[in-house]
Amino acid sequence: MASPPSTLEDVAESVKKPLDAEADYSTQNVQYDEPAHPRKLKGESRQKSRRKIWKKFRQGQESDWWFASTGIPLLAATISPLANVLSIAALVTSWRQQIYLDSAFVAEFDGKPFADPRWCYWINVASLICGFLGNVFLLLNFTQRIRYLVALPASIILWYLSTGFLIGITACMQIYAPPDRPYQTYTQGFWYGIAAAALYLICSMILMVNMLGYFLGHYPDTFELTDAQRTLILQTMLFFIWLAGGAALFQRIETDAGEIGWDFVDALYFCDVTILTVGFGDLYPTTDLGRGIVFPYSVGGIIMLGLVISSLYKFVRQLGEENIIQGHVKRMRERTIDRAVTNSFDLRQREHDAHRLIRRSKTKDALHISGPSNARAFRTAMGNTVRRAADRTPGVALPKALQKRRKPRLLLLREEKDRFDAMRKIQQQTRKLKQWYALTFSILAFAILWCVGAAVFWRAESSTQDMTYFRALYFCYISLLTIGYGDMSPKSNAGRCFFVVWSLIAVPTMTILISDLGDTVIAKFKQWSSDLADFTVLPKNGVWRVLFDRYPWLLGWLQQRLAERAARRRVERGFETADPEADGEAEPDISLPTAQPLATSTSTSADMEPSSLAPLTRTNLVLHLVLGIRKVSADLRLPHPKRYTYEEWLEFTRLIRFSKYAGPIAVLADWDWIGEDSPLVSGLAESEWLLGRLIDTLLRQGNYISI
């Protein structure tokens, strides 16, 4: 029912609306919206969809594309110099050679190369120029000399051109000027061209993934390189310059001395096995000048390789800690906060709600089925057994709605110390994850490089030295460990080319694996051997007390066994009785044997109360702050970061809050130990964080005294 108009203005409005409607009706019976053109509607929908897909990064936005934003550009910056070196090797070496000399077949390394067509040479030059320019544009993008939207597409296009040129040369060579088999074959330069094309293609494709993440709005269009990342790029470029320069130098020295088999690609292989300390012995300098240059060249190359591996290891660990480890800590904290309750009433209430939701979801989502999943067999009147149809398909899993869903248990965190202990548990689990995650990744990379490399060498060397897959595994293993017995080495052009590329990736991976083993397995073995020596060969004073403190259940089990043994002896010996006729004898002492130790332990624990819990005043606060700063400063010099106990944090918190609130208050932290503002997740060492807060407190106290 409509309400009557309350004022004259309302009445006028109600009369005016019908009149306006009649006027519209008289002039135009029905007014329809003019329909838009189909092409216009389609264009607007496309623009809206594009706006939904292509987004712009907002400052402070979190993204899961952390590897695409940082790892991919640095990966391209470390691979592209290697591709340039391989492209140089493909340019300065002929792609075909004669292996049938003087009416006899010779080894591939002893063949005689002959000139390639001119078009092959100049297209190869164009490929090398495009590859260098693509690397230059990427470096200018890192230094922010050229905009992201200009430099990165230029690098991608130039590297795609290099890939296309090299693929075109190899295809045209195979079609229009192939070697005459079996009298001719391809040289190492041909295989280096294929390897360079593959690396250029990888760099281009991964940079396209980086641009896709930018257009999707996952990160900005700027690279903010850290010092470690900038050092990694510089060291990688210098290492490959050192490798290629040494190859050109040794080629010139040995060729001028009249030695055969010292082309640029052969010298590149020699420099590779020298710097990696593999040393097969199949290629070595024959002149005194070459032997003399080996001294500084090998030392400089090993140092550069060690610096590159160290920088790469630090970058990978930093990238993993900032994204994988911190993400794990964040998920664990959020899960703990969701499961935490502060009292028993909330615990029972949430458990009751959880069980009620489970029952409700089961009844709601349950499927309608005709019978039980494991039904009994029917029995006929004659006693025969008939199987049900459901029993004829054993092993069928239940539907998800009928499966029991296991949910995490709730945590009862009554006091602040409980939240502190929960955060310490998260840190302990994260530390184990950090160690074993890196080790797992290194083992996986090592296994892939080992097995895949063995498969390639097996196919490449099967015709030259009758290599089997097991022999290829053996060869790759002694190469990864840089043992280099010399009984096996690459004998084919394809095998030697692949060894240079594979070893530059596999040997650093093996070094990183050994470092990860030192942090986990070797550290555990060292601890176990030290503990065994403390109990056997070199007994340590107080080692049993340390063992019982570490495993209190063992102490309880031993005490229980000793008590049971003493009880059995008392039963066997019987109870002592006193002579009733004897007078004046002292009554036996029936006091409990544990009363005195218990009193002693109680008094000792009372005496161990820290003096820092005494009431603070403005006069002695400065002294307490100075002592705390001295203690924290000493902890900063420890080899491993100091992890303070809850009682120590309690004392430091009292000092900080006393000055902040200008008086003694309850000892409660300003932060939540599991929350975002917790000092345990600040990214700083605990000693460093406390030192900054204590210094701020001391300055605040000094300003208070001056006022």
C-alpha cells in the first residue's frame, strides 16, 4: 500500500509525472534504446578483455613470478656470452673436412678441412654480429641506459635472427653442399654452430616469458640489480673472455711451432679441460712458451671459475631464501595463526564447530548409491553363493565426498611463551627445509646432467670408440669429479663440442652439490663421529649429563629401571624387623631418600632467578642498557647467529618498554611472535635487531635525562 503524499511539493511531483508521460506518449508512442552496431560491441568487448589480461604492476604488489622477474634475465645474461664464444668457434672453423687421405681413412681429428661456400661464411658473420648486439642490449637494459620496452625486444629479435641464420646455414649446408660420406664429414665448427643456435634460442624464449610476466602486471619494467647479481654478470663475461682469449693464444703459439691439430676449436677444448682441472692428456702444449703460459693461465682461470661458481651459488641461495623459504615461513605462520586458540573454551568450541561442519558436508555432498561398497554375498535357497555386482570390481576407490578428510589439529597457545615456542618450531622446520631442499635440487641437477650427458656421449662416440652406455656413465662420472684418468676422452667432433658445453655446466653443478653435502650430510656425519668419540675413544667429561639433557626420556627410562630393580631386591631381601624387647635403641630412619635432593634442587632453582627481573628505575636503566648492548655486541661476533631464549628476550623487552612507556609495566612484547611484526621474521639476525632497538632506547633515555 502506497503512502499518501505528505507535502504540496510531493503532490505536484505526482501530478507532473503522469503529464510528462502523456506528453512523451503523444509525441512518440514508445521510446526504445537504439541498438549498437555489432562490430562496435565486439570491439568494446575485446578492449575490456585486453584490459583484464594486460595489467600494470602496482608498487608493493606481491607476485609468484619471482623467477621470471629476476632469474630469467640473469640466466640469459650468463648463457649469452657462452653462445657468443661458440658462435666464434663456428665462424673461424671450416664446417667440412676430408677423412679419406692417401687411400686410407683417418681419425676425425686428423682430417683435412676445406673451405666452405662464401654465403655460409657471411651469414655466419651476420649471426655473430646479431648475437653480440643482443647481449649488448641486454646489458644496457640492466644498467637502465635503454628502456625495458626497447632493449628487451631488441635482444629477443636479434637472438632469434642469430638462431635463424645458424639454422638456415646448417640446413642449406646439408641440402646444397653436404659432405661426401663416408669420405667427408662435418667438423667441430658445424656442431658448434648448432650448439650456438640452441643457446640463442633458449635465451630468446626465456626472455619472452619475462616480457609476458611484465605485460600481465607481475613486476615492473626495471631491473634493480644487487651487488651479487652485478658481480655475477661481470665475472661470467670475464671468464668467457678469458676462455676464448686463451684458446686464440694457444692456437697461435702451437700453430707457429708447426704443430698439427691445434685449431681454435681444439685450443678451446684444451683451455676447457685445463681450467676445469680434468686433464685427460689427449691434448697438451708441446712448446716451452706454451708450457710457461699454462702457469698463469690455469691459475687465473681456476680463480675466475671459483668466483663464478661462488657468485652463482650465492645468487641461487638468495633467490631461494627470498621466495621459497620466506613463502614457506609465511604459510606456516598463517596456518599456525588459524589453528591457534587462547583458552580451553575456544578450543572445545572450534573442535565442536569443525566436527559439525564435517558431518554437515558429508550429508550434503554424499552420493546416492545403491548399496554398500563391500557387500555380503546373497545366499539362495539351495545354499549357493551369488556375488553382488559391486564386488566384481575390487579396488575401486571411494568418492571424495565419502573419504575422510584429515584436518590439522588446533593449537592451544595460552601465553606469550607458547607463541614464542611455536615460532621457534617454525624456524627449526624452515632451517631443515632450507638445507635439504638445496641438497635435493643439487642431486636432481647432478643426476640429470650425468644421465643425459652419458646418453649423448654414447650416441656421439659409439662409432669412434665403440662406447656403451655404461662406459659413457663412467666417462661422465670421472669428468664430473675432475678425476680424468685419460683412458677415455672424446674422439669425435660432435663429442668434443658437446663436452665443452656440457662440462661448463656440469662441473660447477658438481661443486655446488659438494657444498650442499657439506652443509647437511657431511655435517651430520661429523657430529655423529664426534659424539661416538666422546663415548668411546676420547671420553669427554660430563658427556652423560649432556646426553640425558638432550634426551630426557632416556633418563626417565633408566630411573624407572633402577627403581624396579631396587624394589625387586628389597622383596628378595625382606623387610627388617626390630626386637620388641630391646630398649633405648634409636628408631630406624624412615625418611624418604628423595626429600633432601628435592629440597636442594628447589632452593637451587630459587637461587637461579635472574637478577634482571628486579624492579628497574631511571637511575639504573642506563647501566642495564649498556650491559645489554655489550652482551649483544659480543653475540654479533659469534661464528653462527645467536638464538636467544624466551627468558633473554623477556629481559631485553623489559629494558625497551621501560624507557618507551616511561615507567615499569608488565613484561609484554609490542609484537606478536607469529605475526608480521615479529623480530624473528624481520630478516635480520636477532643480535642485530636487538642492538638497534637497545641503542634507540639508550638515545631516548639520554634525551629524557637531558630534558
